[in-house]
Amino acid sequence: MLGIKRLGLMAALVVVGLAPAAAAQAAAQPSTQDTQYLQAVHQVNLFEITAGNLAEQKGQNQQVKDLGKMFVTDHTQLDQTVQSTAQQLNVQLPADPTADQQKVLDKLNNLNGPEFDKAWVTAQLAGHVQAIQATQTEISQGSEQSVVQIAQDALPVLQAHYDALVALAQTLGVPVPQTSASGTPSPGGTTSPGGTESPAPGGTVTEEPAPGTTETPVPSQS
């Protein structure tokens, strides 16, 4: 009987000893904000790499081709960090762009010449506005430092892309979404018509990509 009691006590101690470890493991899981941002920015990268390749192949304007090449390089580098961080944090990343992003890619595949150039720039403007907003949200609300660091590193790259797109849009006569002068929408801006409390969930980075139909009004200047 004494041996049985001792075994019971040992088992209880083992369980108690495991509890803090389990709690620590649970606490180490990234927040919903961090998880959604990793998934969102990964899908942005998948979209941008594919769209950039299309621009290089189909673009008529040389600046479209050049920007497409830049986007492929930058987003490939960014995604390497995203994937390694997601692996470390046990975050499962989507295998494909969102359905909305895929619709944009399908549309671009069916266009050529100046029509392709304008549609590509329009989609890129909308996507980068929303990607910047999502990234600013992660910087201000994220709790996992490694994910916040990705956002901090990505923000100047996205802003540089957006500024280049604005200049190209003005050349091509493409409407530009209304943002601040620096091209940096305020955190928690109107990423989606239904509300902005979620940190740009993976698929909404280009959810309004149709030419001239972003969620933000077109400014008077172009």
C-alpha cells in the first residue's frame, strides 16, 4: 500500500511539473494578430511575385517591367524571412494567394499592351495601400518581436514600392488611392469596407483590385 501511495504521489508531482511547461508552451504561441499578419504578408508576397513576373513578361511600358522585376526581388527576399519565422513559431502559411488576388492575376493574364499596364498599376496601388496599413497595424499591435521586426523591415520597402507606383500612375493617367503625402495610410485605415479591427487578414490585401475601384476615394489630382 505504501508503494502504491508513493507511486501516486510521484505521478502527481510529474503532472504538476508538466503543467508549467505546458503553460509556457501555450504562452509562446503567437497572437492572432501576429499569426494573421504572417499569413497575410505571405499571400501578399505570393501575389506580388506572380504579378511581378507578369509585368516583366507582358508589360509594354518599360517602367512597368522594371517595377515588376523589383517587386519579384524584394518580395522574394521578404518571404524568405516570413517563411523561416512562421516555421519557428509553428504558424501554417497558405499555399496560394487569396481568391481575390487570384482573380486579379487571372484578369491580368487576359490583358495586353496599355490595358495590362494600367490594370497592373491599379491593382498594385490598391494592394500596396492595404499592405502598408496591415504592416503599420502589426507594428503598433503585434506582440511577437520577430513578427513585428518583419513588419518594421517590410514597411520602408512597401512605401518605396508605393511611391514608385504613384509616380508611374501619374505618367499613365491611372487614378491614385487617397493617402497621406508620404504614401503611408494611417494604421487601421479602411482596409476593408466591413471594418478594420482585424489586422488585414491574409486575403484582403488586394480585395478591391478592380481598376479605379479601391475602397479609398480617388483624389482630385492624378
